[in-house]
Amino acid sequence: MASELSKYEKIIGYQEIERLKDQARRLKGITLLHVNSTSTGGGVAEILKSLVPLFRDLGISCEWKVIRGTKEFFRITKSLHNSVQGVGGKSRLTRDMAKEYQRVNRENAKRLGLGADVVVVHDIQPLPLVEAKGTNKWVWRCHIDLSRPEREVWEFLHSYVASYDATIFSVPEFRQALSIPQYIIAPSIDPLSDKNRDLSPQKVRELYQKFRIPKGRPTLLQVSRFDPSKDPLGVIEVYRILKERMDCQLVLAGGGAEDDPEGSKILAQVMEEKRDDPDIHILDLPPTSFLEINALQRGADVIIQKSLKEGFGLTVTEALWKEKAVVGGKVGGIKLQIRDGENGFLVSSVGEAAQRVEYLFKNPSQAQKMGKAGKKLVREKFLIARHLKDYLNLVSEITSS
């Protein structure tokens, strides 16, 4: 039976696989643990689903554990999440909120077992687990936009972050004034996952038919959680401007995650804004709808990611991998991925977004050229093997210090 890593040989090459094996041999005997807040839904879970088996394939003992929380806990952590990203106005962190946040994490610390040589804690929800730290090494991996955090909330979170041995951010501008090492590691996609593997044109047509989305008309797509930072209402505004100029349709495809209680509220706002327009297709998908999202992205003419805040934006990576030109908000990790005018366009307003989407609709040969440039960039910078290499380097550095 082929190893997990060997399946990627045609994409990354034999030599790169051998380099990864050589790196891993130097870490023989080291145990690694990843902890996050959800097993399904969202980019973190998708990354870990691919990354953990590859660590194991390289002979590294690697586990992935998920914290449990109450509805109130996840309401609090979503409030903290929005505050550090500067979304949704100023939030007040009460003493009761802080107590519940700490209580749930202390219960999880007792339940999970956190004795691996290196523990990587993902995002805000499990951040206080570091109170259980022993002589092992702990790394906080922040996936969200931390460029302008609300000070009061950040000072509270910083009291935990300071206890870690290192942090990881996706973009240099997210770094903070910390006394511990700060690594920059961009997220990645798995090109062999159901969400990113090749699909036949027939399969794409079948899935469009399943969702009753007609083919043969200019189609604008955004794939995202229903979240204010993804600005789905702004995307509808973009579509309405375009609709006045040309025949087109909009698909907003998303869903929820176990740790995000805000999604249903935003979805309701999106449905209300849709009104009775038959050319706006709103798809509330289960978190395991990987093939469906793959097909939607491959069948769209232009993909938009009009985020107001973005840690990285893996939906942009996915679209570029499928050779689609992308119009993206000029924020966070989207700026790492879209080279303006080369593989898509960076925008800062509804009007600018509409203008760029219209250009791509009306210039399909240019959109195709941009799509090819986008796939080349992803192949070079944002695939899972590069991500694995970065983690091996980090583990090697912090365990030898």
C-alpha cells in the first residue's frame, strides 16, 4: 500500500518527499499534539484532517484533540474572536465571561491529556489550556486577523499567550509585541482532498443540477461561513450592481461550524436580503460538503471573497488551485495570494468589486490566463507539503532550544 506522502509525488516531486523524510528522521521519538475547537467546519479542521496523517506517515507520533464547550462558552469565544479582528463594534469582556472561558478550558485540560513533547493550540477557544503546561513546549497557532485587536480583549488574551514558548501567525502584519518567538507560516490546501481533487465536467454539471443552478450564464460565487467578516451582504450588493449591467447570477455557499453560534443570524439576514430574486442562490451546506464546494468552484465563472477581515482565506487558495480568477478583499492573507492584475484583483469597496467582476465576466480569456497564474502560485507556496515542512522546521527549532 502506498504511503500517504507518496500519493503527492506527481504534484510535489520525489525529491521534495525525500527531503521531508530526512527532516522527520531528525525528530524521531518526539510526540506532537494539535488541539482546536471543532472537528468539522472551517479551515483549521480541514488542515488538521490532512496534516495529522502526514505527520504519522513520516513516523512522528501525532494526535489531534478537540475541546468541548457549552453554548455560552462558544458565544463568548465568538465575541472574543470578533473583538480581536475588529468586527462588530466594541465588545465588553465581563468578569462572568472570563470565568466561563477559564472554567471550560480547565475542565478540558483535565480531560484531554496534554503531555506531548510539543502541543500546538489553535486559535482563541482553547488558548487558556496553557495553564496545564509542564516542561513540554507549547505553541499558539493564531489563524485570525490580529492586525488591530481591541486592546482590552487583547490584553486579557495576551496573559495566556505570554505563557507559550512560541506563536504562529499567517501574515507578518499580525505579529504583536511579544517576548516569545513569532513564526510566520501560511496555511495550505490539500490538493488530493475531496474539496480540491480533479472533477470531471460531468460531475460538475450534476452537482449544479442538484442545486438547481442553471449553467450557461455568468456565475459569481462566494464560498464562506455566514459571518459578518466575510461580508455576504456586500457580495449581494456587488451582484445587484452587475445585474443592472448584464445577465448574471450569484451563488453564496456556506455553512456553520460547531464553534460558531453566529452563523444562523447572519444566514437569516442574507435570506432576507435575497428577497424573491431567483438568480440569487443561497446554499446552507453541511460542513462535510467537500465535493459540492469543489464542483461549485469549478463551475463558477468568477469567484469572489469580499472579506472585511481575513486571517488567510483558504477559499481563495482553493479557487486559485482550480484556475479561477479571484476578486478578493484587500485584507489579511488574501493579499498574500492575489497578485493584483496577475491572478485576480484586490478590492476595497463594493463598487470596485463590481467593476472587477464585470471585467472578468466580459474578458473570459484574460480570466483564464489569470487562473493559470493562480494555480502556479498555489503550487509553489500554498500546498500541504510546504505546510508540513514548515511545521517540521518549527518543531525542530523549539525542541532543540
